[in-house]
Amino acid sequence: MTPTPLKDTSASTPSRNAILLIQCEDRPGLVSRMSSFIFENGGNIVHLDQFTDPLTNRFYMRLEWQYDKFLIRPEEFHAVFTPLARQFGMEYTLHFSDYLPKMAIFVSKLGHCLIDLLSRISDGDIRAQIPLIISNHPDMEKFAGIFGIPYHYLPINRENKAEMEEKELQLLREHQVDLIVLARYMQILSNKMISEYPNQIINIHHSFLPAFVGGKPYHQAYSRGVKLIGATSHFVTEILDEGPIIEQSVIKVSHRDAIEELVLKGKDVEKVTLSRAVRLHLQHRVLVHGNKTVVFE
Amino acid sequence: MTPTPLKDTSASTPSRNAILLIQCEDRPGLVSRMSSFIFENGGNIVHLDQFTDPLTNRFYMRLEWQYDKFLIRPEEFHAVFTPLARQFGMEYTLHFSDYLPKMAIFVSKLGHCLIDLLSRISDGDIRAQIPLIISNHPDMEKFAGIFGIPYHYLPINRENKAEMEEKELQLLREHQVDLIVLARYMQILSNKMISEYPNQIINIHHSFLPAFVGGKPYHQAYSRGVKLIGATSHFVTEILDEGPIIEQSVIKVSHRDAIEELVLKGKDVEKVTLSRAVRLHLQHRVLVHGNKTVVFE
Amino acid sequence: MTPTPLKDTSASTPSRNAILLIQCEDRPGLVSRMSSFIFENGGNIVHLDQFTDPLTNRFYMRLEWQYDKFLIRPEEFHAVFTPLARQFGMEYTLHFSDYLPKMAIFVSKLGHCLIDLLSRISDGDIRAQIPLIISNHPDMEKFAGIFGIPYHYLPINRENKAEMEEKELQLLREHQVDLIVLARYMQILSNKMISEYPNQIINIHHSFLPAFVGGKPYHQAYSRGVKLIGATSHFVTEILDEGPIIEQSVIKVSHRDAIEELVLKGKDVEKVTLSRAVRLHLQHRVLVHGNKTVVFE
Amino acid sequence: MTPTPLKDTSASTPSRNAILLIQCEDRPGLVSRMSSFIFENGGNIVHLDQFTDPLTNRFYMRLEWQYDKFLIRPEEFHAVFTPLARQFGMEYTLHFSDYLPKMAIFVSKLGHCLIDLLSRISDGDIRAQIPLIISNHPDMEKFAGIFGIPYHYLPINRENKAEMEEKELQLLREHQVDLIVLARYMQILSNKMISEYPNQIINIHHSFLPAFVGGKPYHQAYSRGVKLIGATSHFVTEILDEGPIIEQSVIKVSHRDAIEELVLKGKDVEKVTLSRAVRLHLQHRVLVHGNKTVVFE
């Protein structure tokens, strides 16, 4: 059987949009100044969302506009925009809708999140290319195979952890990966890797954080006797299970649900929660400040 | 016992904001033009949300700004804004956050939606004054009493329907009512009343519309054997149960739920759904076009 | 205005049912033995639910049968059933559907849970009588008034806590209360009171336990940046927020929700969650073992 | 690549349980008689659930017991049980937990439901063998391939519909299929096939039935402006979209969701709803009477 490569769905995008994510201290005139900047340079705004946190007075904005008739070329944008950004003290990132982000998936033994992601990418529901899958187990190679994705089996143990992670980093750099998704990857990443990909690593934790931090959350949920179980998708930071939360969901359970049943029900919540978080991030709808996210849905 | 009037919660609003709701055909430069208009006249935008329907090319916007230092006085706004509105073909409405809207509540025998609304208004969670409650039954008068709200018992039957509704209209006009809420009011309004309050009458229908239009929706749900029941809050138009939907919710049911149990579970969904819709409308977050709503949450 | 006493809804019960709640170690033949015991004594079973926890091998059962033609009189039941119960080592309680339980409600300043409960009792959706409401604040007296319920304002402070609680206990004993509901009562009960009412005190905690134990859970939720907030109804035990959970619910929130908005959205979840838990308990659907509940819905 | 056959997960079942599904007119003594029958023949009941519909006086029961020491051999059960069944006018079916049901999957172009089912079967979360997949399109063959499942591509058009369906029936008979799952199969089955598999064909309809019956339900939902979309899994009967409902779910949508976005969000609900319904049915938890189901969760 010939593998069916994930199709490049970028062709179906009717036109090129630019997305600008901004954050800075709030000041009067920001929205006006930004929307005028786009308009005066020939851009037609198709989406604008903004938010000011009243407690911190911090301003967040997402601007999306049609780029086709925009007067500033992509390679010139930084130079043209810098004075304005400096004036307001903005942090910003610029993205283009026709760029297909490169996403590495890490997985261990359980495949439901991986398969769900690949199925969505195959349908064009999540727009990304997957240059590689990395795993500490061989089990999921067959699913990588049908999509023609290289599968790197790197068995990690206590002795070789540093060495293996160095290999992983080389692979990620080599493929110029934009995003790492931990699709039920049961290894703790080193601070070195985390700091090389700040707010670019998305994990799914199988509990409704901050309840049941750490290992075996379904066992913890079972012994506490909760009536709902959940899943949390978050950016990975150096403190375990403490990174900025992107998306959370729950599902009802009862006394009849043994731990195996909690695991099974939890899978549904995990895969949907992770895929939503990945999609929101790849659509450039998530901004991070400190330990919290602003999600412009 | 002395009745406890609903407190005027407007005092707790720190400052006066203006909210402008706009809709028109989409054209480049709208966001820029509008935000500049506010900024150049001394307004600090605290919330901007916009949406363009790609199918109809219609543009919707909600703009909220601090009015304290705004250079245009409220009574001048219309004159100053008209040329800009005309240029873009805008329909618009202007609202002020310190105005306490006047809301009439219609109720029949079931009080759960009424009590829920009054309890929220009493807590300041919904900001409104209730100049009158109208009912075709006397049962709910006691709840009106504790809040010191006049209760008009107008028993309607086939013979006196036109006459009674005329009385209702007189009362509504007399109190200059901004919004009518049908809190499980089991009478069909005449077209005359509906046309006098376009998109100003909010109803709660006890099903997940468009399923189970018309009477006895829980009986219909029971005989169809559905596994979820719902409630729909919508603006009232001349076609029964066909008005623009503001909010919908559902709750799980099973074969064990007899019709009485569906009614009981449905009450929870009805009251929460209606109260949310009323709150969204009173915060000027709902725009209507044709048979659909745009809700800027 | 004359107060409207809560109606005695027991009259609407068509016939008297008995409900037997049983737990013991699992052994073959338990279901057969129990159902035969009921049948042979002239009872027609209308509901039977059972559960065996595979980890602890503990058996739980709820049996409901029509009592009208049952051969054993209520006052004889204990004597007749004791040998069977002893043989299997059963703990059991017997309840009758036409008994109207006596429920005391404790409340502080926030009334949404209290009003929701009273509204449901008034509608007959929860079957109970309320001989008294106890509060450390005077605010909610007006709502007690319309239902003609005595309101005991007992302001507690550090100095008088023991004395006040003694008064509360006297009131509870005097009224032979079956159940205490803490409807957002912001005082920690003494171990003395808790041990006098084991598994008879139901609290609503305004978070999705075990997340955000203790004070100000919405502040905790806000600073963690969660995307869902919740409420937990549980029996009160000596360890704060650690008692057996009866019911939990959540609601979606976003970065736009300031703490005040979390509080407001949380109220909806709190009142619905508490009322469901109270209703389940009063229908004798909740069994407790250790720190967990079995809920026969 | 060698295909990975779906593992026979029956080996992991610790012991053989029997499941008996019963329905008949309600009469006193049914539960007692049935539980005694099992116990006296050496069976240890591990699950008993029953329900009497008060409107129709119909009795439904699910009995599960350990079969290892049961005195009646499987091949004798029918003969031994018939007199008892006749006495009460019971309809019954008997199932064994170690039998691996044979499930045919029909699919058209959209693969999300198929992939979700195969992924769960592969994980052992749904226990079934898939002797064949039938499709009127070739697209999904690649997914059948990795699991080593024969894929029958039978392109149906107006001219060859009867002939193609005859081929399908031959395939289904040949493989002695127990259950047919329509995993977004966009062809209407003939009455002949439906009557050959009564209550053995499960479909997923992409709306919250009875809203939006028939074709293009997401288009219908879009033009009605609903705020929730749903999916319904039901048994297929001769009247389109009118069969007994097993499971329903919904997801929130907003004015921002164009039809494509509704389709995308709907996929999540469809696949989870269908898989749950299939799992409930395969665990013998679903009884059908007339147009409704009793689901013993």
C-alpha cells in the first residue's frame, strides 16, 4: 500500500491573510491607531478582536486582514512597523494564513490523541504539516505509516535520557519545527527543550487542572470520588502541569465507573480538548502573558 | 413586612460608558473609520467586537467607550454622527451604561423564570428596573410583593382578549417600557403588540427549537424518545416560535424521565437560558438581522 | 401581605412507597433474597438498583416498593428484617415516600441558593418542610417571610461562636431536623455539630473540588487562568471540603471574565448543583461509604 | 507494511458473563422470580437494572451474571427458560460477554466516524470484530488497510441500486453480521435490508433530531440561526430519521460559524455520539419498544 501523504490544504485558501498578534500596556488610541495603520496601507480587516485586562491594564489584540493589496511587503513589515511598535511598547508576532506550520508530534503507547490529530489534518480541519513523529515506544508506527510520516522510535530510559533528548532536539531543529504537540507523551521534557520552544509545546493533561496534578490522575479522581473528570490542554513550562491553560473539558462519571472506565471516558475528552487547543493555536488565536492565556475564539 | 424595592445598582457603575451597535454592508475602512471617530473625539475604547457575515457581506459592530471625556454630548451625538452613518449606510443604536432599562415581565402560573429574574436583579447581576409585572393568573403576586413591584392581574379569555391586550399596551406605554420578557407567559401576543415592540420582546420556549414548535413540547419530546431536552430564548416575531434565537441550552434525560420529570428538569434549563438572554440583551450585545442574531459575548 | 406557607405536597403522592437503602459485603444471592423478601410479603417493587464495587467487594442497593398491601407494618419492619440483615451483615435505612422531611437551611449574605431551594419547594419539585432558616446575617429574612418560615438571625463572631452554635443545636433538636443544607453559609461548623448530623449536612462549595479548596475559590480560579469553573455539593465531614461528593457541575469561562463575572457565572452552577444534590438525597438515592457516594439516579 | 489485524480482545475478559434482556407487561414478582431463577441455578448476579414505564405498564430488565458455575448449559437455556418466559409473556434475548460480535461498517467519503470506531476497537474500548467495510466511494480503503479489513467498494447509482444492495446483502449474510453501523453512509437503505436487520442497524444523523430531518442538516441549522448543533445516533427503521434514538449530543456554536465551521464542529459530536451508541448496544444495554429505547447505562 502506498502511503497517502497529508494533502497540502493551503491551495484551498482563497487568498492570503495576515494575522498580527499584539500585546502591550493599554493606552487610549491603540485600536484606532492599529486599524488605521492597516487601512491606510491597503489592508481590508476581516477580523479584529481586542481585550484589556482591567487588573493589569494590559492590552491584547488580534488583527487579521487580506494581504493581497497590502502596500507593505512581508519582508518590509518589520522595518515599517517597528517605530509604531516601539512607541506603544508592543510585543508582536506576524503570521500568514497560507503558511503551513510544521508540527512535531510526541506520543507514547496510547494512540487516541495522535490518531485524532492525524485524522483532522487529513480532513483539512487542522492545517499543518507533520515532518516527524517521535516516540519512546514502537506501537504507533503503523499509523504514521499510512500518512507517510517519518516515525522516530527513541526509547528513553534513566541512563540515556540526556542523549536521547539531544537527538530529539537535533531532529526538531533540522525540520525547523514550529510547534511540538505532546499527544499523551509520558516523559517529562528537560528544561533545555522547554526553553528552546517557549509557548510552542502543547500538552494534554488527563485531569481538570489544577485538580490531580502529576501522575495517575484517573486513579486520584477515582479515590476522591469525583462526579466529573476532565482534560486540560496547556503550554508546557518548567513547572510540571502549571503552564498556561488553553482549553479544558469535562465529562460526567458515576460510582459505576471503575478506573478503567474513567480512562476510557477520559480518552474522548482528552483527544477533543487537545485537538481544539492545537487548532486555536495554529489559527493564531492564543496569546500568552505570564501564566495565563487570552484566546480570541 | 415592608417591601424591599429593587436597589438602583447604577450607583455602583464606576463611570459612564457609551455602547454603539452598528450594522451595514461591509466596506474596507469601516473599523478604522469608526475607531478613529471615537478616539479623535476623546473616547477611550474599552471593547470593540465586529463580525462580517461572508455570505451576506453584512458588517456588525459593537463599540464601547468611556464617555467621561468624550467631546460630543449625548444630545449632540445623532447630529454629529449622521453624516458618517449615511456615508456607510449604517443602522445604529446608542446606549449608555448608566441608564437603567425598564423591563416588564409577563408571567402565567409557573414562577421559576420570574423568581430567577427577580433574584438576579435583586443581586445586581441583571441591571434593570421592573415597573410592572403582568399576569393572566393571580398566583405570582406574592413574589411581586416582596420587591414592591406593581402586579397587574389581567385574566384573558377568548371574549376579552383584544380589550385586555389594549390595557396591557396602555400600561406598557405609560411606563415607557424598553423590554418585555415573557417568563413562561402562556398566551400568544397579538401582532399589534409585537409590531409595537420589534426585537424588544424576549420569550423562553421550552424546547430546543426548531424541534417541538408549539404547544406541549415536553409531551412531544417524551413521545419522540429524545435523550436531551432543551430551552430556547428568542425575540418574538409574528410567526410563532420562529423569531431570532438568542440563547439555547440542553440537559440530558433518559427513559426513566416521565413527562413530569422532563418538565422539572426543563425548568432548570428554561430559567438559566432566559436569564442569560435577557442579560446579553440588556448589555447591548445582541444585534438582529432578518431571522438571526449576532451575539457579541 | 399574608405569608404563603409552603404547601404540604405529600397529598399529591398517589400511594405510599417504602424505600430501603442497604449496604454490606457482596455475597451471591443477595438480590434474589431481598427481592423475594419484598415479594413474599406482598410488596410490588417499583424500583431496584444495585451496585457492587469490584475493588472493595461492597454491595449497595436501593429498593422501592408499593407499601399499601405490604404485610409487615412499618412499626414491625425492624423486628422482622433484623435476622436477614444480621445474616448478611447489612447496614440499612428505611424511608417512606409520604413522610415530609424536615430541612433546616443555613445561609449568609448571598441568597441565590436559598431562593432557588425555596422556589423549588414551593413548586413541589423538592419535597420537604422548612421549619427554620438560620443565618449569621439579617439580609435574607425577607425571603423567609413570604413563605412564613421562622428566620433565626444568630450573628456569630470569634467570641460567641460556641454559644451561638449551642443555640443552633437547640433549635435543630427542637425541630427534629432531618437534614441541614448550607446554602452558601460562610461559617465553618464545629465538629460537635458535624458529628451530631453524620451525612445529614449538605454543603455547596463554589469550586470544582478538589481544585481550589478553602477560601476565595473564584480568586484562585482567576489567578490560575482556568477555562471552566465549577461547583461541588458534598456531605460535610470534619475535614474541610473533603466530604463525600454528591454532585458537581461546571461552566465555561474565558479571559474576559473578571473575578466578579466568575462569581456571577458561578452562582448559576452553585444553585443548580446544590438543589440537585438535595433532591437526590431527599429521594433516598444517595448512599455513603467512606469518602465516596453511590448515587442511584 | 504488514496490516495489523484488530486484536481479539476477548482473551482479556476474565470470565464469561451472561446478559439477559427481557421485556413484558409488568406484574408483581417479576424481579423476585427472575433473580431467584438465576441464583437457584448457580449464577452470581453482577448487574441488575429494571424499569417499568408507568404509562404503558411495560417492564424492561437487564440481568448480568457470572456463568462459570451456572447449572444450565448455554445450549439448554432456551428449553429451560421457555416455560417461565411464556408464563410472563416475555420477549428475551441472551448474550455472552466472551462472544465477539461481528460488525459491518458502511461509510461514504467522510472518514471521521470510521476512524474513530476503528481506533476504539483497536484499543479494545469497543469489543467487536469487523469482517468487512462497505463503501460507495474508494476514499477510505487506506484506513481499512492498516487493520487488514476487507474493503468492498460498491459504487451505487440510480440504475444499479437494487443490484448493488443485493451484493451487500450477500456479503452481510456470508459474514453472519450481527450489527451494521452506518458511519456517515450517505445512501438510503432499502426496506428489504432494513427488515432483514431489525434494530441491528445503527445510524448517525448529523443533527439534533427531530430538528433538521433529511438532507443537509447543517445548512438547515445555519439558516435557522441555532446556537447549538447536535448529532443523533438511532436504529434505522423504514421511516427516514424516525427510528428509536440511542444517544444524542450537542455543541455550542455562534454567529461566527459559517456552514463549513458547523460541519467541522459537528464532526466531533457525530463521532463521539455514534461510538457511544455502538458501545452501549454491543454491551447489550439497549432495549427497543415501539419507537423508543430503554438504555441501561
